[in-house]
Amino acid sequence: MHIGEAITGKVLAPRTAVYAKFSAPGGDVIDEGLAIVFRGPHSYTGEDVVELQGHGGDAVLSAVLNRCVELGARLAEPGEFTRRAFLNGKLDLAQAESVADLIEAKTAAAARSALRSLRGEFSDRIEALHRGLVEVRALAEASLDFPEEGDVEVMLAYGVAERLRVLRDQLTSIRQAAQQGALLREGVKVAITGAPNVGKSSLLNKLVGEEVAIVTAIPGTTRDVLRANVALEGVPFEFFDTAGLRDSDDPVESIGIDRGRKAARQADLVIRVVESGVPSTGETPLHQIEIENKIDLTGVAAGVDRAGTVPRVRISVLTGAGLDQLRAVLLEAVGWKPLQDEGVFMARARHLRALDEAAERLAEAAVIGVAREELFAEELRYALDALASIVGKTTADDLLGEIFSRFCIGK
């Protein structure tokens, strides 16, 4: 605490906000504000912490920071405060990751989900599932250690198979909620493709709600990939408006077409726009949704046709007909369950992999059955290890380094 007292010139009592002047070595005042001491373990990191609250501005903050370094402090590494909180047992790993997710949330729904994870909702469900599996494994291990007790009969008497079924259902529920949280965290990249003048740029403008793309009747107006973000039911979508796909002798347009193809290959979802009543022209990229635009010119009713290999949504960008159905199809295509936001917690790709690993192991245990106790118990052990990795009970140091290195400095 000597740094806080040296820079303020005051004795700082724990958990008490003290107004003070932050001074340079010669006594010149750098800034003024509040100083608060938090004694471990009652702090964010679980260690002794001094918090200085001054005025904003890069110059002033840098001067205060430099003074702290002169007094013996050092700059924090990315994620160091949260990593210390994890190592000191203030947060589990899933909660620690949610700190960065909350800061980086792109929509209000994503922020709410990250906050639920930070408060421990995700961890609590993992812990409950973990405890249930420990109980089932204990029964399996007991039948191995005490064969005179009747082995399988003992396990069957305690309903091991039924317990396992219930736990697998719980895991499925957690996986579904985690998948929704992953969508909120990662967002969805959508490439809008199609021939020139079918309405791709007009569709982008309509979805975003402003004129982000130039629209003209001249083919080849879009020369590069245009990006725009929009939230659909809280899910962040990033749309890529690409150049019309056609053979072109224009070198600039050709570059734009090549970039459009690249964007389509890298997208999570590809939609293809065609003009109602006009035979399709140009190449057909691999797409998951087809949009029939300009139905106002042909009299075709708005709606969704699911008879083909991909859904075909009939819309009019000009009148807005069918756009709500298109938004619903987009959400459906990425696996979003409408109106389920309040039950969603933030999750990452590694969480989904761990949940999938646990699900596979439990499925294998169910196939093996309780009659083969040793193999049954071993599959449960693998599943428990996978779940433990989510909250950081069995996490390698190199993974911790990878996770916290992505945090912003100061968190």
C-alpha cells in the first residue's frame, strides 16, 4: 500500500474512499481524485489493491501511471488482474472469460448473457452436472471395489442407468444454451452473392436501415466487399455485400468479384439473391439461403419455399414484403431459438468442444452399459475431465496463457 500512500500523501484505510491530490516527486499536483484500498481477500484479485480514480484524459492518466511506476509498480500484462482473480479462487475460468466477453459484447443480448456467465450461472450448471456424474461414477467404482456386494445388482438398485439418462438430458440442455451464447459472442458473417443488379446492395441497405451501399441501375456498381453490422433478435450479424458475379473485362471489377468469392468462402452463411421471373445468370456459389427479389414486379406472393435443397425466400426490397420472413430464416439457419435470450449464458468454442466431448463419452457409457462396470466408469471419468476443463479445474498452463493474453490491459 506504500505506493498509494506515497502518491497521495495520506494514510489510506481499507474500503474507504479518500479524496486526495496525486503528487509528483517535487510536490507538484498531477491530478486529484479518490483513492481506495481493498485488502485481500476482499478485492477483485483476492490480493491487496489500491484504486486511484482521477480525471479522464490520456496525458493526466499517463502522468499518474508513470508516477506509480516510479514508486515501484509495473504495468499489468493483458488479462493479469483477471488471471490473478482466477488463480486466487475469486472466479472460475468460465467466469474469468466472461469478463472479456462482457467488455467485447456487440449487442445488449450478448452483454446480458456475458453477465449471467460472470455471475456464475453457466458454472453452476456445469458444477451440478459434474456432481451428478461423480455420484454415478462412485456407484460404478464401488461395484468394482466391493464385488461381493452384487456388482451390477447394486448399480441397478440405485438406478444408475436412469440417472445417466437424466444427466445426458441435462448436458443436452446446457449444450443448447451454450450454442446460443456462442452465437451472441461470435456473431455471424453473411455473404450476399448473386448476379449484377438483382438487388444485393439494396437488400443490405434495407437490413441495416441506412444507405451504406451505393445503388444504381448500372451493372457492376459494387466494386469491393462492403461490410455492415446489424443485430437480429440480439444476434450480431455482419453482412458482406459482394460484387455481382459475372465475366468482366474490367480489371477493377474483376478484383471485386474475386474478393466477393473469397468473402463467400470465409462466411458462416451464404445467401444468393436472384431476380423474380428472370432466369438465373452467372455462377452459382455454395449457398444456404436463396432470395427471390423484386416480387413486386411479378406479382408473386411473399413467403418461404422449402421444397428445394435450400429455403427460397420471396421478397421485395422495394416494398419490404417478406423481409420479416427473411430475418426469421436467417436466424433459423444459424440455429438461434427466438425468445430464449433470458436462458442463455455466454460460451466459447472451447466450451462447446468440451461439452461435445462429455456428450460423446456419456453416449459411449450408455452403449457399454452397467454390466461392464470398469469400462463404464472409465467413460464417466473422461466426461468428468471434459466438464472440469470448462471451469478450470483441469486446465493446462499454456491454455491459460492463450486465454488471458487476449484480454485488454487493465483487466
